[in-house]
Amino acid sequence: MFVLSVDDEIDLRLHDAHNVDTFFALIDTNRAFIGKWLDWTDQHQTRTDTFRYILWERKQFAAQKQITTQIYY
């Protein structure tokens, strides 16, 4: 799995299907706030939507088309 350590406390990591519940919960809980700046929140209405997004992101990474990471602190 791709991990880029920024410093001793911060890593950038690929989205992980094992964390889909946490990722969806963060989106859902903060939807109104992050939706002001990021238009993709509407595409994550269910856990399944988020799971499909993670799978799509991983395919994009494997095909060397793009990289999208989460910040781990």
C-alpha cells in the first residue's frame, strides 16, 4: 500500500476499503461543512457509495492515472 510520511506524525495514505465505515461516517457527519468547498460529498449518500468510490480510486492508482490520499495524523 502507498504511504508517504510527511513527518513523524503525519502520513498520506491511499483510501482503504477496510476503513470505509470510518470514512463514510466522517463524510456524513461533516457533510454540510465540507460540502461548502467540496462538491463530491453528494456522491457519498451511503456506505456503498463510499465503498465503490474507494474501489474506483484504487483502480485509478493501479492504472497510474491519479492518486488520492487521506491524511492520517
